[in-house]
Amino acid sequence: MTTMANATQSSPLHGFLAPNSIAIVGASADPTKRGYKAMVGLIKDGYAGTIYPINPKVDRVLGVKAYRSLADIPGTADLALICTPAASVPGLLVECGKKGVKGAVVLASGFRETGRPDGIKLEQEMLAAAHQSGVRVIGPNTSGMFNLHKKVNLLALNNVKAGDIGLISQSGNMLLALVLEAERNGHVGFSTYAGPGNQADIGFNDYLRYLGEDPHTRVATLYVEGFRDGRRFLDAAREITALKPVVVYKSGSTEAGQRAASSHTGALAGSYAMTVDVLRQVGVSVVQHSDEILPVAEGLGLLQKARGKRVAVVADGGGQATIASDRLAEAGLELAELSETTRRRLGEILFPQASLVNPVDVAGSSDANPALLADCLEIVAADDDVDSIFLVGMFGGYYTRFAEDLLGGEMRGAEAMIELARRSDKPLIVYSLYAPVNPPALRRLHEAGLPVYSSIEHAVRVLAALGERGIYLAACTGQKAVPTVVPERAAQLVFADAQAAGRDLFEYEAKNLLRTHGVAVPEELLAGSAEDLASIAARFGDQPLAMKVVSKDILHKSDAGGVKLNVRGEAGMRVAFDEIMAASRAYDSQAVIKGVLLTPMARKGVEVIIGVIRDPIFGPVLMFGLGGIFVEILEDVAFRAIPLSPHDASSMLEQIKSRKILAGVRGEAAVDKAALVDLLLKVSSLVEAYPELIELDLNPVIARPDGYAVVDARIIVSRKPLAAKEACR
Amino acid sequence: MTTMANATQSSPLHGFLAPNSIAIVGASADPTKRGYKAMVGLIKDGYAGTIYPINPKVDRVLGVKAYRSLADIPGTADLALICTPAASVPGLLVECGKKGVKGAVVLASGFRETGRPDGIKLEQEMLAAAHQSGVRVIGPNTSGMFNLHKKVNLLALNNVKAGDIGLISQSGNMLLALVLEAERNGHVGFSTYAGPGNQADIGFNDYLRYLGEDPHTRVATLYVEGFRDGRRFLDAAREITALKPVVVYKSGSTEAGQRAASSHTGALAGSYAMTVDVLRQVGVSVVQHSDEILPVAEGLGLLQKARGKRVAVVADGGGQATIASDRLAEAGLELAELSETTRRRLGEILFPQASLVNPVDVAGSSDANPALLADCLEIVAADDDVDSIFLVGMFGGYYTRFAEDLLGGEMRGAEAMIELARRSDKPLIVYSLYAPVNPPALRRLHEAGLPVYSSIEHAVRVLAALGERGIYLAACTGQKAVPTVVPERAAQLVFADAQAAGRDLFEYEAKNLLRTHGVAVPEELLAGSAEDLASIAARFGDQPLAMKVVSKDILHKSDAGGVKLNVRGEAGMRVAFDEIMAASRAYDSQAVIKGVLLTPMARKGVEVIIGVIRDPIFGPVLMFGLGGIFVEILEDVAFRAIPLSPHDASSMLEQIKSRKILAGVRGEAAVDKAALVDLLLKVSSLVEAYPELIELDLNPVIARPDGYAVVDARIIVSRKPLAAKEACR
């Protein structure tokens, strides 16, 4: 296990997540109590710090001198484990504060998670006591914590191995499941664990910063049911993912799942797709199946990253070569195209029936000499078009499968692979069908820090995570998000006016705002009365025009007969104007009508949609997708937290499944992607300048080979004046 | 392990897959040779039949009397294992025939799979020898076979346990991987294994029939790289899935994967999506990840089926309840809506903080009494709206996690679950995070035939497979496919005419054919010259019409200016007619133009597409999907092998992801699904009547709330006369 260079430790959590003294409030000799288990865990694992059992009724707990109350302990304790009922917690935190305790683990439930007013009130009281006394709180309603490198095992888990996976899990069962899986795996271990529980005080962002700075943690792994402050988590993650891999499993991926989560911890669960997108935006490795958490954490911890997504597969069996190819393609990876040199060099050492095209199938060449596989790996690793290497088959089992004297060759092969992994910056992932029985050659690989998987599916998830991380680091290092524009005074007045009137922006106001900040919006002219039409006709000439009624009272303009398309010439405009006004008045006789807006018809192109919402968890988020059924039925959209970097914007265009349509189908030319990226960035840059803007909807934008046209724009205005800061959340 | 009632054994494979005597051609004392390994496997496992080692150079092999040649053995052998090189095989098969050997396992490679002419020729020679001598062949290029209930272990695998999973794998590595996985799992075993290799003689359909009849096999499990005769496989599968579960993993799910498969066994690989659809059509349980093969086979073998897809989840931890809900929804399963009675009864035994809504979270209620979980399962099992039951959490680990004296409660709980499973027809699936360490309560469940999973993902795949199988059996038992119509003489003449002219059917001919067989096609009239327009105008009145040029030489009618839409009245028709003729002549002055087709414009609706292709593997297959981008970009289509049953047809409409659009979006009414089903069945019924029809394309069909309109129809005609039988393949 490698220890990372010690980073500057700015997180206040170090003081109590790596404590030198611990008070156990509610220490007990009753084996069913947490106050007993924690004592046992500390003593059995040989905790080197001081333990202060707190119990007013006994002198000693498990042979350790006990104290009647916190006030009685000599000096201070870095950490207090509070095992007593919920009602006692606020008072105990005050006592902790008086003794200089830095952090408290509050196990009790009965707080906000109950959803009941008394529980919510008790959590507020607890939090007030914590703030007032300067004590940080893990929980309440937490499964506890451990720091195995400090031999602090407050959960008294058996057989949990110290290692370099830092773990934060909002489910105690998930912690147990991962610990048991690690036990079976035998090769991975954990550094620090904490259960954030209700996140009343310490949230995922704080834990992540701690793990980022913890020298014993090489990979931070989080099981999240709900973030409380997603925006701060994104900020923390952006910093930490630059240093080490961060793996997140977010539960509640489906509507059904979300229901279960909200009944569990009461944490707000945003849209799953949005959550995944904004996490990936800041370099988080999101895993989508719970049984991939540990394999991906192990692989990323050991190998960190790959340069890209081009994988070279070397297999000693065609069947599994095919499965590997299938799974690689599904995971968005590519089979590297091997150079002629590579193929020639492989051909020199392999049987004639071998397949030299990726996936390389040695077709029996290694049956009598398993070390030959290492030679193949060496050759493909030297190919410039290869980013990572995947050995697939039965390496490690040759000596059981074929002949016992092959063990020597397997061990030589293992050493050569270890040597190759040391020299090369290309990660080597081994899948072996013999991994479940852990034969000597695979044990050797493990010892040397090369991960070996017993599932092709898991191995491929690791390769994908390595490639995604490498690409993220290369693309996003040094990339800056667009700065917020300076708000225009005139636009601020428009918002103020709308807010005063309790209305949203008129379409032409929204478009003017966009124009003000450099968005190309086709010219539009408002005819307040029929008298304005002559000059408008002069301006637009014989172009076909769209005409739309302008009224805050008419939301569904088409339904009201308030829209006319392909209108030409002044005479046509007059007829259309009168018809629109008459129809709109008939539709709603009370409607205040500002006039009719005229604009040239947009030329044909691809309809896209750009939206902005202010998510309660992640703050302002931009959405992009193709219009119509793509967004409504297929929900084929991409999200990014605002502000966007140029990479964020361009990656949205590549992420949607319907991207082929942007590239041109049925012989049509591709749309101007650079113009769309520019549009996304302009929208991103103006949202934060206008806190009253709570929703924005450009639908449709017509994307064309030579630019775009914003055909409709809608801006929803908050009904009450907001402080700028609040609006950003 | 339960043995199934002995079915009638019609498969000729029983005679040699359960052999009473075995000749080992190439038996050897060299431990690296297959002829040695097979001898060791038979002797070590205690094979009770007679072994005849064949080796001209020695008197005994491993102490067993050897023979110089097959001709020298006394009497016959049921099975011959041929370990000698490819060139010797045809001669050896002739020798086998003379001695009355029923089947031969041919290990050698160097046949068709090489792709080389000499290999292909050798395989043909081998096959001719086999046919001539009446010997059936497993392979060539096979990994071998075993029948563990007969103690025939020709692969000499260590630690492979006899059980009820029958396995056919086209990859030897996959066999090994599954055997090693079973060893780690410890609870499952195998009956018969065979590697079909090149399937020169015996194909997957034959093996499947054998496994279907084998009394030791409760579930047939197939790893398939390519079928050779997919149509016969479908026929076999339709019969066998009615008796026992059939699990298929088909490799080559992606383009990259397909490339690897074709370089491996040379078997043709059809479109993966199509393969999955037609396999499911006949009740096969298709798994899409290789690490799901064994869990699904185990679960289906033990539990067979569920009534439907409504799952009740009982969990002792909210985190995993959420994960289970997520995965259930993703797998197309539903969280059963629990009745008021069920919820009341649960409420009576659970803590107040428990969630009584599915997923049921006992929230600590079972911490001191794990047997309570069995009571919860009992209660949800009694709910009529529950089809299967899923226990999620840490059952089996209470005694390690909480207190040792809980072991008694766990064992009582296990007994109650076993008793419940015996009484109830609702399958019970257990996921436990303690499954990897196999504690006593879980061991007990296993012994009693209840599967326990260590992965939520795998458990959910099993629940899905059980539900799909139950629904298939209920829906398809007794359902008959539509019979082929009797071909119309007139239509046969049209095909003959087209074939003679080397052309496809004209659109109006295709539509006439459809009309002939009861498909509702809007009336169309052909104007051979402008003189016909008067009578056509009289017929259609003032309806808006579509007009299209008719010429075998003009494929892209729109490009040629050969299409006019929304034409009204006789005068308009005349103008349009002249324009179409002029434009078409200008487009291709050599084109033979039959005239212009006139038809009323189709009213608005949902565009769907219906296609028929003759797949080289599976024969005629029908495709259904929504038109335009749905089929072209999203490939959102469903396939069924022809002929279809009514269930097949209606299930296509439910399968496509865009089904919401058929149900009506944006307030539009749902389309007439019954009419579409009828159309699918009519198309299915006519394809086989016309063997010259090699492709059919109805694109678009406009589906409406009150029926449908076939707007365009295209029928491709085979260029050479086909025998009817050939056309069916």
C-alpha cells in the first residue's frame, strides 16, 4: 500500500477523523450496545490514543477507567462518540464544546429523517448547539466512522483491512456490503469511513475535501442518496478530482428508486440524469451499478488514468475476446487499431492461426508458454495508438489447466507484466477466469499493485473509468469557465419592471436581453398598431414573416389564433395583423395586448433546445438537446452546471444520443457546432448576472450549417426579489 | 438435486452423450495430450462403462488395455473421442461406422473455421464420411463434452460438480469460466456439457432437444457465437421452453464484437437485436452480460417462473432498498402496490418508523429478531398483487453483525422461508450482503433449493427472467401463429412477370397484392395518359390527392420531380400530370414511364414502418417501428420471426421505446393498435405464400385512432426463381 505525499491539510475534519483521544458517551458493558462495540473495536484493534468511556453508573468499562460525564475527563478528547438517545444530544454537544472536543459522531436517529416536526426541531436545536459550541457533527442518524490507519474502528467491524479506499456511505448496509466484498476480494482495504447520515452539519463536500487531503486515501468512494449542497460538492469535487479519483454511486436512478430514497433520509433527490452529468462535468467517476463500486475504486486507485479510450485486447480464447469487444463498445471504448509494425511483431511470435487484429487472439500460441502473453502485451503497449491494455483469458490457470510445469512460465509472465506496468504509462488490466481461485501468478500481480478481475464486465467498467478520467484531466486542466457578464442597467430595469408587474419577460424582452449579450437573434419588430406596419414592411421587404401576438395574458399564442406564418408584403401584413388582434380579443377579451411581433421566417435546420433551471441542489444548470420528441419523449438531453467551460459546452453536443442528426443525416450538411457552443457559453455567462432569471428556455433554436436562429425565447422571472447570493444556489 | 420425470427421448444424441462405452482414439500416456487427460478424467471420476484406449504403439494406457485400431475393439463403443489430427478424421469416422459407433467427438481444428479452402474441403469430406457411415459428430474444433451424471468427464476438469445445469458453449474458455464460477459459488453444478465447435453435423437445435429431454437437466444454458440454422433452433426452442427454462448468451452484440466472432468460428452472425428478439419470441431467456449467465441459470433452474413482473421488496436497510428499486425499474419490473390489508398486517409487526410502502423497509424491527423478516415475506406473499418476493439486506449475518445469540432466530427465519417457498407459487429471491461468507442461515436456504445472491444486480436479473418466463408461458401456451395464405394466381403471375423482367414490383402492384390479402390500402388509380384523368377526378371528387410517377427506372421519385402533393380537382390534376411527366423525362430520358398514380392524401397520424427481410440464419423476419428518425437514427425497432402469433404482433407494439407515441402524446388520441396488430398478422401470413418476395417495406404506414393507411409499399423480387422451400430459409 502506497502512501501519497502529504498535501496541505486545510480540512477541519482531520482533527477528529484522525483523533488522538476519544470519548465514548454511553460506553457500556452490554454487548448489544454500540457503546460496547465501539470500545471493543478500539481495544481489539490496538488504538494507540486515549479512550474515555463516559458512563455515570460504572467505574470501568471493559477494564478502562470510566467517567461520570464529559466534564470529568482530564484535558480534552478530539472526538466524542455519542451513543445516547436523540434528546440528549444538544446538551451533550454543549458539554463537548466546553471540553474542547473537535467533533462528535451522533448515532441516534429521531431527527430530520423522521419527517416529523419534533424531529426537525430537535435537529435544529442540535445544530444550534454545535455551532454555538464549535463542535462539528458527523450525523445524526449515522452508521458511525472508522479510520483504520489510526486503528479507530468505532463500528467494531471484523476482518476489515486497512487500505487506500476512502469511503463515505449514506447507507450502513452498503458499507457492510463493501467491507464483505473486500474481504472476499482479499486485495483491497479502506482508509477512512464516515456515514454522513442527515448531513446536518458536515456534508459530502466536507468529507470529500478531507479524503482529498488524507495521505492514506488514494481514491475517494461515495455512496450518495442525496446531496444537501450540491453546488459546494461540485466545487470540492472539481478540486479533488484533479488530485485523485473520486468514485460516486448515486442511488435513486429511477422514479421508483427516488421514492425509496426520500422515504429513507429525507434528502432531496434531484433528477438522476442531471446529477450524473454535473458530477461527470467536474471529473467524478460515476458508477451506475452498486456491484461496480469496489472494482472501479480498486482499479482507479491503483492505475489512476489512461490517456484515452483505445484499448488493445490480448486474449487466449476467441469467445472471451468477443465478449470483451462487445462490452468495450457498449462502454464507449474503442478497439485500438494496431499499426502494421505491431501486427508484424505479433506475427513473429504467434502461431499462423492467431488473429493479429485487435482483439488479438493468440489461438493456442501460449498454451505451452504462458509468458508469451507478456510479450504480446509488451508489443501492443509500444503501439502509439493504444491507450490501455486488456489481458483476457486464463492467465494464472495454465498450470492447473494444462500442465503443472507451466507455473514457472506463468510466474515469469507475471514478472514481465509487472515490469511492463512499471515502465509504461498505459494501464494494464487483467481479466482471468481463474481469478476466483487466486492462483500464484495472479497473487503476484495483485501484490505488485496490478488489479485482476474475475468479471469481464467489471474489468471493462474500470477501463472506461480510467479512460474517462484521463480524458477529463487532459481536457479540463487549465480550462476556465466563462465569466459572468456585467449586467446591463437597461436589462435590470426590464427585470425589475416584470417583477413589479408579477409577470415573466415578454418574448421580445427576452430576445433583447440575449441580443444585448451577444446572442444572434433574428431581427424582430413590434407593431403596436397597424400604423407601424408600413415602416416594418419597408425594413423586411418581401421576406416571408412570422407574426405573433404580444400579451402577458396570452400564454398559448397559437391556440388563441395569435400566430401567423409565411406572411408576405405590407398588404398581407395588414390582413394578418387584424386577424391576430381580432382572434386574440375573441380568445380573451380582458387580455392586455401590446401589439404584434414581426420577424423573418427562420430557414430550415435542426431544432435544438437550450434551457436553464435553478436546481435546488446544484444551482443553475444548463440543458441542451434536440427539440420536439427528442426532449419530450426520449429525454435525450445533456446537463451542465453553470458556468460552463468551452469543453463543457462542446461535450454536451457529443453526449446526446441524437448527435448524428447534428452531424447531418440523409445527405444534409452538419450544423455549425462552433456557433452552438458559442451560444451555450453566452447563455451560461449571462444567467448569473440576473438573479431574477429563474428559468430560461430557448425552444426552438434552429441550428444550420451557417449558424443558428433563436426562434422562441422564454425567461421566467422570480416572483419575489432575491439576494444575488440566494439566486446562485 | 431433483431429477425431472423422464420424457420421451426422441433425440438421437442420448445414445452417445450418455455413453456406456467410449473409445479414446489417440489415448496417450503423455500428460500434455488430450488423449491422456480424457483417460484420467474417466478413471478418476469412476466411469462405470467400458473404456477402449486406441493407440497402435502401446499395449496399455494408464493400466487399461489398449487397441491398435478401432477395428480391434470387441463389440462396439457408443462414443469415440478423436484426439488425432484433422487429416485423420474422415478415415476414422468410416472406421467408427463399421464398428457401430453412434457419435464421435472431434477435437482437432483445421477445418472450416480456418476460412481456408483446404480446411473447408476437409470439413466437407468429414461430413460426407459421417453421413455415409451413420456416425454423428460433435465438432470439429470442439472443446469436448462431459456428462457428469454418467461420470463421463472427457475434459478432465477438476472440482466440477454434478448438478442440473445443461451447458452448450461455443467457447472452451467460457465453459472454464462458468465451471470456476460454479466452484466459487459452491451451490450449482452441471449435467451435460458439449462444445458444438463448427457445428458441422450437430447444431444448437440438436443439443437443445437433447437437453430438453435429459432428465438430469432442469435448465439448458447456451453460449452462442453463431447459429448455423437459426430457424430450426427457433422450432426446437419453442418446444423446449415450454418444458424447462432455456438461457442463451449470444456474443457479438456490437459491431466490434461481431467482427471478433466471425474471425473465430466462421459462423454467420446476424444482427444482434434481431437475434435477441426472435429468441425471446420463442421463450428463450436471453442474458446480455456473461457474468449473469450462471446466476440466471441457477435461479430459473430452481424457481422456474413467476406469474408476472410485480415484485414485493422487503429490506432491512433503506440504502439497498433504494438500489433494489432502481434496478427493478431498469429491468422493466414493477414494485407491487401492496394492498391496505398487507400494509396493516405489516404495520402490526413492525416498528412505527418502518416503511410499509413497497419497498418495505423494516427499519430496525428485525435487529433483535431476524425471523421477523420471514413473517414479512409471508405477509407480502399473501397479497394478490404480488408476483414475486425479494428479500434484500443482511439476512444470515445478524449473528455476526449484532449478537451471536441471533443465530437461532436466523435459522428459524430460514426454515420459515423454506416453508413459505414450498407453499407459495411466488418465487422468493434472497440478496444478502453476507452471501459471500455463506453463513449458516444462507447455507440452509441453499440446501433447500432457495437461491441466495451476493449481487443485487444479479438477483434482479433473475427476478426479471422469472417474470418474463411466466408471462411468456401464460401468453403463448396454445397461441397459434397465423397460417400462410393460399397464394393468388393473379399475384403469382405478377411476380413471374417482374422476375422475368428483372424488376421489383411496381408500387401499385405491391399495394394490389396487399389488398388481395385483406390489407386496407387507400384506393389508387393509375393514369396511363392525361385522358384517364377525367374519370379519376370523378371518382375522387375534391379530395386533395397525391400523384406519383410510375416507372421501374425511377427509384427516387421525389428527386426526379415525379411527386406532387395536395393536388385538387381535374384542372389541377392535369397541370400536375404534365409537370410530372416532363420532369421525369428530363430526369431520365431513357426511362420507361407507365403513367402517374393518384391517391387521396393520407390524413395526419403517426408514421410507422413495417418491413420483412429473409435473414440467412433465421429466415423471414418481420420488423416494426416508428418511421423516420426512429428507425433511421435510433434503430428503435422490434423483430419477430414469421409467422407471427397475435401475441407476437401485439408485443411488438409494446416493445419499442417510442411506444408512448402510439399511445398518444401532446393530448393526441392513441392510434388503433388492434388495426396495426391485424396489419402485422396479415403481412406475416402472406410472405410465405410468395417465395419470390425477398423483401417488403411498408414505409410509411400512417397509424390513426381509426385505423391506418399504407402510404408506400415496396416489394423486392428475387432475381432468380427459387424453390419454395429455399425461400423459407
